Amino acid sequence: MASNFHRGDICGSCHDVSNPAVGDLAPQNGTQPWSGAVISSGGNLGGPIEEKAAFNNPPYKYGIVERTFSEWKSSALDDMDVRHVPNLPAELQTESGALNMAYQSSLLAGGTYEDGTTRTFSCQSCHMRPDIGEGCNKAGALTRSDLPKHDLTGGNYWMWPLIKYQDQQGTLRLGGGLTQLQLDAMDAGRIRGEDQLRMAASLDVIGNTVKVTNLTGHKLITGYPEGRRMWLNIKWYDVNDVLIREDGAYGGLGVSLTNPVDSQPFEPQSILNLHDVNTKIYEAHPAITQEWAATLMAVDETLYGPIPVGYDRLTGQPTITIADLAAQAPGTYEKSFHFVLNDYVAEDNRIPPYGFDCEQARVRNALPVPTTQYGGPALAPGDACAGITYKHWDEVALNPPGGATYADITLYYQGTSWEYIQFLWLANDQQNAFLGQEGVNMLDAWINADPAAPMVPPFPMASATWGDAGCTPVSEGPYGEVTCADGVDNDCDGLIDTADPDCDPPQQVACADYVDKASCNADPSCMWEGSPKTGVCVDNVPCEPTAPDEVGLCDDGIDNDCDGATDCADTDCTGDPVCQVDCSVYTTRNLCNAQSACNWDNKNKVCVPL
């Protein structure tokens, strides 16, 4: 039986997640500031439901929590025929990429749906790829070649071991007593999740730039930012394979904490330096605004005031409380993992999907933050951005350390971070009888679920290499040398011939840029005119004779015969009338000697002809 929602749009029910309380009561309705007005009660706490934002707006319009569905709807893929893949940009046709895998699966299923409907890219294209089977277990059910496989595979590679561990410990709140069939299904789901992550991105190194391409139909990465993050890990090596520097390093944070379940010490693991200029991390950061914190305080300061907004990842001490935030200046905010309290997107640098339409994403609260990333425009409240499409890739400038000959580059994904697990642990005040220990139980599972890979280590999505591990560096250049035209990366920096700045031609300095006579005259293309102190450097234009001598040309200001003498200073002009000067009219030495045909007679104190 056909349904209006069975091929894509129903996915928005769970993957455009909005917070109705924040959407109705928060001062800016939990939206991006440029997305447009929200119809709401205007903060009327306890008012009739007919006033509430959830009953007057599309779900994407208010209270941002997750916008995966809107990311897809804003892309060029939401109505694109899957068979169009061969016409996409080459990087999107990557053999192991998600879009190509969906295309290959569709071809096996006949290209279109069996009922003749065009198979466009929907959520099912990648997450429920077509298979051969029956749609139900009833007698007479038809075997179909285009049956969506209901495995609903995403990128969750990490939760299955934690569920199995908590089942063993008896700490699952729901669904305990897992059968072997269920455990085997979880193991299979983990493998499929890892496969999905490998299909999601590609890396390409071009000179000193690494290009990260989004091969999915939504942002890379997507979903609620519960500690989810993706980053570039770069290990730089010298010619002897010695590690010089590691960007985006992951490991122990150097503090010893105690697991409250078994009293065993543990050292939390995370990205070592979250603020390193050489480390590119892709993630979204929700936040709580000062205005919303002040509103909460006005509702019940005793309840909301003491709530920590976040915790120091090393000490576990609260960084700031709702009361502290409410006391800050208007317009400020603090990043937070508080799912139900966040009302603002402080940052979102996740890579958009192919054909990401700015205006669609603006209306649906799905734009990057800031909006100027990936080729987008600067927006203010009320601005529109029709006709603008975001890039589906990122280009990250590399910063090779001195002596590096090659680098191993890995794009890592982590489904949840120490910072998020710590928040769930510490933010649970343990007052609820049923859920009071869930922060502690989650921490314990995060530490102990998989002894071979504790603390949910990151998963490698893609990799690439900069430089040449077998390269022995020699000189490249300078300009004009054979090493600038031999097709070889001679100095092992990943750049060949004219792509290497070492082979750039010498930079030409304009004569006018010289400020002293010595520097000017040292450049054969320049010459100094005037006094050493007040003169200027001008182009030294080679003289080309225009006449054999100066005769008849003694007043044109040109050295016509290129003998270094101009007009009357040239002996060719001695008899020319224009050069006949009455020297007697010059009564001072300086005036006299300034005339090329005169000379000062110091004995008689008169100016006489030469």
C-alpha cells in the first residue's frame, strides 16, 4: 500500500528534532538569528497550547536540536534521480563513497522503483539500500528486487559494546537479558556502521592543502552534537621516519580520576589540544544565551540558578552556572551539552552536502555558523540568500614543520567524547530513583565496555599522505635550475617544479621602492636622479640614439646621440645660438657655475664664458 511518507519525508519526524519549550519560551525561540520570525506565545508560561510554537510552525522553525533531515532537504540530492551520479563532480563519484554505493545498489534493483516511480536520493538510498525479498511474512507476498532493507544503518559504531556491557552488569534500564541472536545482530550492526563511516568522506592532498569532501546527503558530520566530532590527525615525519610533530593528537589527558562503580583509577582520553591552530575539528556547539538564562532565573532561580552550564574537563569543576550566566552582559552565551536548555548554536563548521542551498537552509535553521564558511554570505537578521550554494568540501592549509618529508593524514570520527561522558556523569544529581545512577553507569561502560578499545576511541574514516615516505630531500630550485622542470619533488615537500615556491622567479622590485642611492644604483635596471638625500630612484631605460649628434637638437632635453651629455652640455652644441649665454649677467659663483657655458673667475669675481 502506497503512502505519502514512505520514501523520505517521514524521516523528518525523528531527524528534524526541535525543543518545543525553548521554541516557545526562549527570547529568540532557539533559532538561528537569520531564519525568520516564529509564531509563539511570546513567553507566556502556562498559556493555552493553541499559542505554542509547536502548534503554529513547521518543526524545523524553532528550538534547534538536530537538523539532519533539513540538511538533506536543503541539498541538491533531495529530488535528484539516483541515476544522475555519473554526471556529478568527479570527487562525488568515489567508488567507495556513499553516493556511488547508493547508485550501484539502485542499478541492481533496476534503476527505478518497480512501480515505475523515479528513484531519487532519499534517506533510504543510503540507510535502507534496496534488496531482494518479501515485504511481509504473509502467504502470497510478492518477491521484490527493490525492497528497502530495514537495517537503518547509520554511523554508530560505538554504542553496541556499551549496551552489551551494561546488559552483563545488569545496569540496562530497558531491554535487559539480551539473547545471543540480539548480540550477534549488534556485532553486525557495528560492522555496518563502520562501513558507513568509510563511505562518508574522502581526503585528497594537493600541495600543502588537504581537501576533505563530503560524500553524504547531509552535513559531515550530522546528528545531535552529543560529543560527536570529526578531525584531522596529521603525523609529520623526517627522512629517517622520526615523528617531528603530531597535529590533532589523541590520548590520555594526564589526570587520574576514579570510576565510582569499581573504585579503579582511569586516565580519560580525548583530543590533547582542542585549541591547537594546526588541528582542524569539525563539530557543532550548542549554547545557552544570557537572555534565556535570565528568563529561567525569573521562572525559578532556586531550581535553575545552581545548574552548571559545563565542567572543566580535567578537574570536573563547574565552569559557570545558570545564575552566573544570567548575570553576564546581554548578547553573551556559554557552550553547553544541556539538551533541554540549549537555545543557541554558537558554532557549526560541519561540511555541507552537495548543492547545499543557502536560502533553504536559512529558513530551516540549518546554515553553518558562521554563515561565511564554505563560500557562504554574511547574513544579518532579515537577510535572504537565494541563489547561493555552499561548497561540499573543505580545504585545510597544512603547516609542515621544518625537516618534514612526509606526513600520514587521518580523518577521525568519534561518536561521543570524554567531555560529553563527563557531563552526563557530573550533571546527573542522582535524585531520581530510576535514572539517578545512569551518569555513573554510562561512565563505567565508557571505560570498561571494550578492553581492547576503552573509552570509545576514534574511528578512521579516510586517510592520505603528504610528501613521500621514501623521498630523500635535495635542493629544489632556485628559479631557472633544472630541478624546477624535472617533474620531481626534489625537496620532498609535496610540491613539484613550479608548484613549489622555491622555483618562483625572483621578485622584481620597482625602482621607486628604493629609498637610497646605493641600493638604487646596485640594481642595473635603476638609476638615481638628484642629490643623494633628496633624489629619487627611476628606471634606467637603455639609451637608443635618435640622431648621430646633438646639432640642431640642443634644446629638446634629450641625449639624442647617447653620449651622456644633453643639449648645451654636449660639445656638439657649442656653436648653437641657443647655447650662447651672456655669462656676465650672473654675479654669483653658484648662478654662474650652474650654466654649462659659463665659469666663475674667482680672482676677478666675474662670470666668464668657458
